[in-house]
Amino acid sequence: MPLTFYNTLTRREEEFVPLVDGKVGLYTCGPTVYAPPHIGNMRTFFFTDVLRRYLEYRGYDVRFVMNLTDVDDKTIRGALREGVSLNDYTEPFIDNLYWNLDTLGIRRATVHPRATHYVPQMIDIIRRLQERGLAYESEGSVYYDISEFPNYGALSKVDVSAGRRGERVAADEYDKDDVRDFVLWKGVKPEDEQVGAVWDTPWGRGRPGWHIECSAMSMQELGETFDIHCGGVDLTFPHHEDEIAQSEGATGKTFVRYWLHGEFLLLEGDKMAKSTGNIFNLQDLIDRGVKPSAIRYLFLTAHYRSKLNFTFEGLGAAAEAVRRVRDTRDRLRDSPAARDPDPMDTPSLHLAADESLAAFAAAMDQDLNSSVALAALHELVGRVNARLHDLAGRPIGQAEQAAALRAFERIDEVFGFVMLADRENVVDDDLAGWVEERIAARQAARKARDFAQADAIRDEIAARGVVIEDTAQGPRWKLGA
């Protein structure tokens, strides 16, 4: 079955065929590092993480680039407000971003280029645009002449007739459908000098506009044409439209072949945005007792191109789902496996594993349909639980146990919430020793038929966040969900 993606450029699902067989160049617009990312930002980065993981699941060698915008209007305003250099202002937010990625199990990119490190490449693109008659100087700045690029508006479908030569916008971000010539290079201002955000160019001292930064970083790291460009749906216009105009205007080549955009995360029905204060960041949620594994699971319950309403009720259900999947995996892993049965017998978990993996791949092949792929995982959970309940009649064989565990592992290579939950439930040696001692005391109390003491010990253990499960093989324990 072919792998397909919905391409924003063509407005249809298309079979994915990379430029180079077996290799994928993938770029996503990272954050502007002027504040901690909110959980809506993290949904976009999570979607790209799942995309990258699934491409690797399919056997592709992925070079993944996620930029860091460390020079723009917002970062300069922040550095001025704090009275520090641009670099000193942005560095803590870059560290915070990495903490957010690591905490949510979002694998870091192959490279995280910083805009301030790619200014020579930006200057070169602007020079090439001038040579091709697509850029012009005005009052110390350089602007892109959208009237000279016939394909402008192809991605976003904006009405290009609304813009005319000479109408310019110098702000890094501007309103949707504000179709005007956009700034490539900004002439120097006192505040730029004050925070060290200035470079020498053929047009005088100044700094880059926001849009040129991604063109320079992506083409430097992935080539003048690459496979996939991702980002939030709000970046389609003007940012991604301007990236296409700059890049294709300078090279004369197709810039990106597949454009994928993730939808908004809603908070009680409203868009999350720093500008409105309608946000949660990851630390806020952890402080409320939310597990990152539950957030990963919740993100998977909606297609990346669908809005997702973020609620604490939904997080609670997600945490329970994570616990159910992980508990089943653990019970299967800890179940004593018998020698494999007669070769003529067909162990049921082999079939369950094969069918679940096939259903998972079929869903993910269809534009990363994660909610349907989750259903395939839960089908595996149900069949494994049924098999575990049948142990007395037919013991699980070593081969079928291994096949089912491998299916859990393969699916979680993409979804990542079970391995994250495993990490969240790592127990330090002191606690583990204490729990084992108290369980031994509880077993002794039960053997002596002192059930009141046994219950008291169980409550004592539970107060430390540890759950005991009594099984035929003896008591098992784990950290509570």
C-alpha cells in the first residue's frame, strides 16, 4: 500500500515519492525563541515527530531540520526590555525548548539551525533575487516584488490582485490576506544596534526579515529542492507563501514537493495563542500532575489536520488509556512462557500481532491517520488480554509472546507514549528496596492471617504512589498512573 500525504499545495492526497530513493529531506518551522512554547506549539512539533518516526518505520533515512528563529521583531523587543544582548536573551528559551522536546519524547532534529548563524546565506539569496529583478531597495531596506513572481499565492490561494507594486509591509508578521511586497532585509534601527542584531551587507547595515530566514536555513541544510516542509496551518500565509517566492525566485527550481500543515490545538474551544493569554505550557501541566505520556496519547486521538480540543477530562482519559496499554504489555512480558507448542498449532498471538501491525500501517499510510492506527493498537491489547485469561487452558508459547511484544514495540516506535510512560515510572533504588521490604512484611502478615496489618501495609505502600497487584505468580508492583 502506498504512503500518501495531503499536500496543501495541490489540495489533495498524493502518493509520497522522495527525490532520492530511500532518503527524505524534512523541514519544519521551529519556534521563535522569545518565550517558552505553549502546548499548542508542541502539538505541531509532535505531529512532525510522528511523521519523522513513521518515515523511519517505513525504512527511510530521514534528515530532519527544525530551525530556531532567534532574530525577529519579538526577540529584539524582548532583549531591549530585559536590557541584554540578543543572544543572551534567546539562549534560555532555546534551552527551555529542548527541555520541552525531551520531556514529551519528541526526538531532536538532525540539526537545529539558528537564524543568526545563516545570515551570509540570506544575503546571497537576496542578491540573487535582485539580479533576477524580483527585489528592490527602498529607504535602506530591500523588498520582494510579488508582482514579478507569477506563482505567488499558489500555496495559500490568497487574492494576489489585492496587492500592487509599491505597497509594502516591513513587519515580520502581518494579517492574513495582507498581500503586499514583503521585506527581505531591514535597514538598521537604533534598537537593533543596541542588542547586537546588525550585519553589514551591500545595502548597508541591518538585519534580515523573518521570511528569508527559513529559505536560507532549509536550502543550506537540505538543498534547493527537498521533499517535505511542515508547520502549523497559521504559517501557510504569509510565511510559507513568502518562502516559496523567495526560494523559487532565487533558484528557478521547485522549492518543496509536499507541504504538510497541522491544525490548531483548542483550549475549551478557543485557539491557544500567546497574544491572547489563552495558553498552557508544559510545565503548567506537569505542575498539575499531568503525565507527558498522556499528552502524547491525547495528541494521537485526532488527525493532525483536525482541530483538537484540549481538556483535562480528555487528559484523564488519555492517562487511563496509556495505563491500560502499558499494563497489558507488562503482563504479557512478565507472563511465564511455555515451550512453543506443536508446530502444527497456530498460536493466536502471532495472528493478532500480524493483523494489528498491518492495520496500524494501513492507517498511517493514509496521511498519518493516527486515531485509526490507535484503534489497531487497542485491538491488539484486547486480544492479548483475552489470551492472558486463557493461560490455564493453553499456555502462551515463547514465539507468540515474542511476536506480540514485538508488535507493541514496533507501534510504539512511532507513537512513543509507552516508552515515555516507562521513563516516567523509573523507580529509584531506595524506593524499590523499601517497597520490596514492605511487600515481604505484607506477605508475612497475610500468611499469619493478620489481614488488618496486611491492609495497613498496603495503604502505607499506596501512600508512596505505588500500586500492588496480587497475581498467581505473587505480588507485582508499579508506580501509580
